[in-house]
Amino acid sequence: MEPAYEKVAEILDGEINVAKVDVPANRELGTRFEVKGFPSIKFLSQGKVYDYVGRRTAEDLVEFARGGYQIQPPQEVLPAMGMFGEISMVFKHAYKQAAEDMKKGNYLTIDVFLMIMPIIFVAFVVMIFLIPNPEYPQPTTAANRRSAASSRESESRPSDAAPPTSESDMPSKKSD
């Protein structure tokens, strides 16, 4: 393909820019322009991307660049996305593929797994925060302390005894 690209660049010099991108070295560009195979030929014009799907001859590539691209359905040029954009693109692709897989009855594919794992993770996090752990005491508030004090007081006196009415009826505190 290298000689055909060079010939196309020479023919279109000054008319249309021709560029070669090393996608493994520039992954963000590969993700941004949805490059899925190599070599991929893309034509960019006025904020749209057109995928070339013809023969790989210099003449056919020049024809495509000079106007043949217009018969292809365009795609929007995605903005630069960074790391989170790449992750988003992976999940977007996985979601589409998972939907197709599930329509076909294939429930055990990596794409279906990628779609189910975030749901399981969120459910797990919700369970962690909503299910109380009995090993840890609950935080005390003023109302809880009063309630605890009154329950300890009622435990210390017999249930058939009347509540204390004077200081002499109250249990005495021993001092050391």
C-alpha cells in the first residue's frame, strides 16, 4: 500500500492533504476516528468522516478524494476525548455488540460481561452502604444516650419496684 499512498499524495499535492497515522502509537486518534482495522482509509471534509471501502489503487483513491466520498454516508468527527473518552468508546462499542449478541441468544460473550459488570458493581456498593454491619456500634446521639441511660436504670431496679420518689430511694454511689 505504501507506493499507492505516495502516488496519491503526489497527485493530490496542493489540492487535498494526504496523511499517514500510526494508530498503535496514537491510540487516541484511532479511538476518535473509530479505526478498527489496518490499513484504514478515512476522508475528512467539513467536519465529517467518510470511510473508504473500494479498491486500494492510486487511481481509485484519487477519485474517492476528489468527490467519490460523497456517495458514502458521513459520520461526525468526534471531539478529542482523552482517557475517559476512550473508556467511554469501549463501553459504547461493547453495548452495541452486547445488544446484538443478546438478540442472537449469545449471553456469554465478553461484551455482555462488560455491560453486566457495572450493574453488579453498583448493586454491590449499594448493598455495602445499605446493609448495617452488626459488629460495629451505631453512632450515638443525645437521644440514644438518654434512651440507653433509662434502659440501664430500669435494668438495675426490680421490675415490681416503684420508681424512686426521693433521694433516699435512689441507689447510692460509692466513692473510692
